[in-house]
Amino acid sequence: MPTYEYECKTCGYTFDVFQNMSDAPLKACPQCGKEVRRLINGGTGVIFKGSGFYVTDKNKSSGKTPPAPPKTDKKPDAGTDAGKPAAADKSVDSTPKPQAETGKV
């Protein structure tokens, strides 16, 4: 059951009332008997108690370790040379060719 805050429109008296949400709002001030209005307040924040409310709590209760992420067979980008042996260019033959002997002595 929530606590509602009321304020008298005439004398300015403020008071709190503990009532059900289904109850009708109060109409009369307890001091002067004139009309009151229910004030809107921020209330309280939500408090989660117990296990299971956080991502890290999921594995604590079961006692198991989380599953390993799936393996991906990603190949490095073509622009990166890290970890690759130098590829030989097959379109150009870099081996020296023997020159023909000219017969000059």
C-alpha cells in the first residue's frame, strides 16, 4: 500500500496518508476541513533483491561456466600481411637466366 501526500488548498497544511491504490482520494483537510489535493511525488526506486536480476547472477545459481562463444573461421583481410608468408608473384620470373655465350675470347 502506497503513502499519498495531500495538501490543503486553503491553509497549506500537508500530510501523508497510507491507503490502498483503489481507495478514493481524500476530500477534506484534517485541520480546517476545507478541500485538499493529492500531490504527485517521485516515489521510490525499484529495488531488486535476490538472485537472477543481473547477467552475472545467471551463472552463479547454476554453478556452470558460460558456454564458449562459437568459433568463426574468419580470414584476415586481404590488405593485412600480419602472420602471412610473403607470396611469390608467379607472373614475373625472378630467377636469373644464363646468358648465351658469344664466342668471343
